[in-house]
Amino acid sequence: MTFFADILAATFRNATPLVYGTVGETYTERAGILNLGIEGTMYAGAFFGFAVAYHTGNPWLGLLGAIIVGLIAGALMALLTVTLGANQHVSGLGLTIVLIGLSEFANRLMFSGGTLASIEKMPLWDPLASLKGGEGLGAQVAAIANQYGLTYVAFFLVVPIAWWVLMKTPLGLSIRAVGENPEAADVAGINVFRIRYVALMIGGAFMAVGGAFITLAMLGTFTLDIIAGRGWVVIALVIFGRWRIFRGVFGALVFAAVYSLGLRLHITPGFEGIPNEIMLALPYVIVILALALSGRNVPYPGAYLKPYRRS
Amino acid sequence: MAENRLGRAGIIALGAIVTILAVTGGAFVIAGANPLDAYYAYFVAPLTREFTLLEVLNKATPILFTGTAVAIAFRAGYWNIGVEGQLLMGAVAAAGIGQVVGGWPPLLVLPLMIAAGALAGAAWALVPALLRVRLGIDEVVTTLLLNPVALLVVQALLHGPWKDPETGFPESPRIAEAAEFPPLSDFIPLIGKSRLHLGFVIAIVLIVIAWYVLSRTGTGLRVRAVGLSPHGARFAGIKVERTLLRVALVSGAIAGVAGVSEVAGIQFRLTEGVSPGFGYTGIVVAMLGGLTMPGVLMAGLLLGDLSVGASSAVRSLQIPSQMGDVVQGTLLLVVIGAVAIYRWRTSREDERPPDEGEPLPDEPAGQPPSETSPT
């Protein structure tokens, strides 16, 4: 029983960066822009969030720093793909290379001392603390509910609000319109360029928060290769979710569940013989399998990958 | 009008150079170095002495392979971003064979290793390629996701069966002498002692072959036609799916040979750091080279130069070596931005339809089945 509670608790924790990333990437792709800069944006959010928190001693200022970095990264992607109409695949990969390079460059300049710099992690929120103790169901639920504040924010605020904005508000309608049919959106009086900038910047901010969650809450420190392909996983989750936020979040939970199960089995008696690497590779393989099974006939946004020019 | 265009190209190029200098110069100043000294150290100094010049060619070797692999795939509109993983598989194959061929004649071992590495790279490229041509699954995602998996395969081997029994480090045992790529100084007496090895010659030969095939044969024409317009190519009777599948496998095979070259020519064993992102740098090389083979050659040499410069500037100017990646990425972003502006302006002038402002293969990778399923 504690076994499942442990895994469920870890699932929500490990899903959190993916959930922020999925919300962010869904916004950019719904506006017609594939943002492969996500891996670098998460990386820069993780590093600069940590750096600000370290120097100010305040993790919330770190979070703000990450958001600003994400907005800048999104604006840069917009400059390349919206204003200049450059190829989206290459712009995104180039952005990732630049942002990872800049983060590691700044890391060398700021933290070149021998010891690993660390901060006090964001506190866990324990809403059901009174139920703790013993082996009963209440204690298990309390253990699962013991999460970082940003995890609660992700699942109970960001996901529903992001869904509501995208599906039920004029801004969301504009985002979907410029991603589906920019010519028609333009005729209807929507500023295609401005809306794509907005979508990319909102998306960049969420991606950066996803990265910052890892340094500010989960680890309390920054290490190289900290994102480790999570951004690429998100790209797959968005397709798996067919550009719907709730489906994408469901995919993130499944991925995180498999990931958490693998990590847990590694330290479970009877499973020591299985190399850790197989456990770590399993979630990627499952994502590819899921895409292979469900990725046929996916409804790509109509203007996906297409730069818009007013002629 | 031609003059007008030339003038515009000049203005855009000037703007691009100013942007690159402003961004990278700012970073150099932050790192506490004089930008002029830094540019000299990064780009000129490596070319001034024979030893460093040979090291430039050496550093260019892996990215000439990966740049070629990427360029071939992108030309066909196949977004193979999994070159990194395919390279690692080639390295695994080379290290595996290299461990068991002690005492064999090198003339047998070296071709065997290259073939095995090419096969391993192609095998790693096969699944995403099949998913793309059979089911229409976006290869961008699947090739990307297989990169971390390939690294995990390497780590599993190095922490498991291949862990060096003597040192206990996560490194495979040293490969047999017969499996080592000989240094070029062994058979070209003119050049000095250096790490430059057979892999460089293979890379150059591959680039020449790829140039010939792409620009001078029917196969190359079909590849380019598929990249420019899959619909048009299909109308012209080209088997689009078969072309894409073959391009993907060739791209993966070349990436695999890059892995062989690193193991057999530089590391002499498999290590976790056998590729510090050569697959991704290959994308930069391919794009800076305009997806043409002469371009790949020049861009690969330029980035080799930059790589040697960045590592020597760590000591001479105390600039962190990561600055090399920043310069590289900035070059890429500014160049593709500048090219996009130029093409847009030029196409407006010619009153072509606006969607031709982006002539790169750019249709959604995972296509509706009506376009990708065999007809």
C-alpha cells in the first residue's frame, strides 16, 4: 500500500515539469508554431531561476526570473518564426542550442567554485498533515497530498485556467484561429503577428516555470543536463494529446507514472538485477509506442509550421 | 534589378554580421575578455600553427559526418534529428567489434567496423523512418526521443558488461590495435604528428560522393524533388515513401560511421562522453552550409576552427569553453534569420506567391495519411 502511495506521490511530482511544458507547448502549437526551443527554454528557466534564487535568497524571485527568461525566449522564437518567417524546426533547435550554451556559460562564470551551490528548496505543502501516522487509507492519501506548492498550482490552477482561456475566451479563440487559418483570422480583424507573439511568450513562460520547478523545488541545485530530454517528451505528449490540454496532461501523468515506477522498482527487493538504464529508457519507449498506436490521422493545426505573410 | 538584389544581400549580410558581433561581443565582455582578442583567439589563432591547424581538421571530422547526415535527410524533407543517437549506436558497434578482433589484419577489421557502425546507425534510424512512411508519425519527435534512449544504452553497457575491469571506470576496455584508425601522419609524410586520423579522409570522400549523388544523378534529383514538393514528386512518378526511407537509412548510416570514427580514431574505447552533442552540431553545420555539400564542408571546417579556438581561449583568455556553443548557436540563428529576410524580400519583388518565401522543405513532418500512405 505504501508502495502505491509512494509511486502516486512521485508521479504527481515528476509530472509537474511536463505539465507546465505541455501547457506551454500546446499554446504555441495551437497558434501554428512548433517550438523546439522548449528543451532550451526549460533549461534556461531551470538555470536562471536557480541563479536568481541563489543570489536573492528568495525562491519566488527565482520563479519570477524564470518567467522573465521564458518570456524573452518566447519573444526570440517569435522574432525568428513570426516576424522573419524562418524555418520553425531549425529556429527552435537553434534556440535550444543558444539557451543551453548561455546557461552553461553563465553557470561557469557564476558558480565556478568547487562546491556545489545549493538553495533551500521550496517547501512542501502538507494539507492533510493531521491524517498522517499509521498505515490506514487516510495516511496514504495524506502522503500523496504532500506536494510542492507549484504542483498544486499546476494541476488546480494552471491546467484548468489555461484550458478555459484557450477554449472559452476571445484570446484563446484568436490563438486557435491564427493557428488554424491565419488568412481568415486576418480578414476577421485579428492581428496574426501579435497573437502569435503572445502565444509564444505565454508558452515560453510556462516552459521556463517547468524547468525552474526542477531546480527550485525538486533539487534545490542546478546540475548540467538537468532537463535531460523532458522538452522532447513534451513535444510527443502534445501530439499524443492531440493539442488538447487535458489529454496532454493525462499523457504527462502516464509518462511520470512509468518513470516513477521504474525509479522505485530499482530500489525494490527482487528487481535489483534489472539495469537502472532499462527502467529509465522505458518511459521513452512507451511514449514512442503510444504515438505509433494513436498518432495516425492526428489533427495537426491547419497552419502548423507555416509562416504567415500578408501579401 | 540584379544589382538591387546584390545590394540588398549586402545590407542583410552586414546586418547579420553586426548582430553576431554585438551578441557574442557582449558575452565576451561579460566573461571579462577583450572582444577583439577573443575573436582572434576563436577564429584566427587556430589557423596560424601547423599543430592547431591539424587539430582544426580533427575537430571538424565528426561534425563533417553528422553535417552530411543531416543535410542529406533535410534535403529530402526528412527531419532526422536523431543523428546524435545514431552516432552513439555506431560507436557501440565499433567498440564491440574493436574488443574482439585482437590479432586480426587491420585491412579486414577497419572495413568491418565501418560497415557494422553504418548498419547500427541505420538500424537506429529504421524505426522512426518506418513509423513515418507507414503510419505518418512525425519523425521529429521519434528521432529526438531515441537520442536519450541511445545514451541510456551506452550507459547500461558501460556500467554493466563493458565496465573496464582494470580501472572500474564506466569505460569499455581499450579496442585492439588492429581496430584503430591510423593517424594520417603515418602514411602522409608531409604532415606533422597529430591526432588527425583516417576518419577525416573518409569524411571528405563521403562528402564528395554525397555531392556527386545529390547534384549529378537521378537519385539526387529524386531526393531533392521529394524535399521541395512531395506532391509534385508523386505526380512525377517518384516513389516518395521509398525515397524517404532510403534517405533516412543512409543518413543514419553516415551518422553511425561518425561514431566509428570517434571510437577508432580518438577515444579508442566507448565512453559516456564519446559525443558532446556532435549530432546537434551536425544540424548547425548542415544549416550554415545551406544543405549543400560544399557548404557542409566549409561550415564543418569553420566550426572545427571555432572549437579549437574556444578550448585554447579557456586558458589564454579565461573564457569558459561553453562560449563556443553560444557563438555557434548565435551564428545559426542569425544566418537563418538573415536568409529568411532575403528570401522574403526577393520573393515579394518577384511577386511570387508569399508561401514560396520559405523554400526549405517545410511541410508538416507527420502528414495526413492521404499524403504518406502508399498510393
